[in-house]
Amino acid sequence: MDILLLVIGFILMLVGILGSILPVLPGPPISWAGLLLLYLTKAVPDDWWFLGITGAVALIVFAMDYIIPAMGTRKFGGSRAGMIGTTIGLIVAIFFPILGIFGIVIWPFVGALIGELTNKADQKTAVKAAFGSFIGFLTGTFLKFVVTIIFLGLFISTVWDYKAALFPYFD
């Protein structure tokens, strides 16, 4: 049973990292669920303080992912249309990777720009607002990515510390 929890937990870690980039998956909470499964094994002792703190971090980062892009958009004079355009641009980048790795950066900006142009008549204001929406998106994505990578490191570190108890047949 411990191995099953360990494998599912590791899969959740990977899905959480993917979710830090994809807007449809809540990356940090999914990664935290992987940590929870690891601590539910019989081999790893319960540490409710650790789980509580990491769970709070996951929820705060999850909430900040909605606040940061809005702040960036608002600071640069953007609108909800720019934020929606950013998300659509990201989805386009994922399903149509025409520009390769640069597409994940370019398409959200293009989406924000189109969103702002449909909302505003002035091109200069639309470009500025699209830039703000894009910067907010990148900041939120970077924050989620860093947190999920740290959670993965904590997961691997804990597995390493308790490897003898988790894998008794490989000693």
C-alpha cells in the first residue's frame, strides 16, 4: 500500500508541476496532495505541522495566482479582456506549439494584446495593458512553478530519508 501511495504521490507531484504552467490545473494544491499521500504511508511518520505549513503555502500561492495578474493588468491600465486573452493565448501555445518553447511566452502576450484591442480603441493603451497582463501572468506562473519544484524537492528528500522503511526489500 505504501508503494501505491508513493507512486500516486509522485504522479501528483508531476501533474502539479504541469499545473503550474497550465491554467486549468491548480498546480500547488495538486503537488501538496502528493506530499499528503507520502505522509499517509506507514513508513513516513506524521508531521502535521509540515503538512499544515505547506498546505497553507499551496493555498496562498493558489489565491495569489488570481490576484497577481489582476494587479499587473490594473497597474498598466488593462481590463478583464486582457486577462482572458492571456489565458487563451496560453492555451493556443499548448495546443499549437508553432514557435516551440518561445510560444509559451509569445502567445499569452498576443492573446492579451488581442483582448485589449477588442476592449479599447487606443493601440498604445492596449499594448501597455497587454504588457501588464502578460507580466502578471508570468509572475504568477513563475511563483507556482517555484513552489511546485520546492514541493517536489521536499517529496524526494523525504523519500530519500525514509527509503529503508519505504523499500525494505531493496536493502
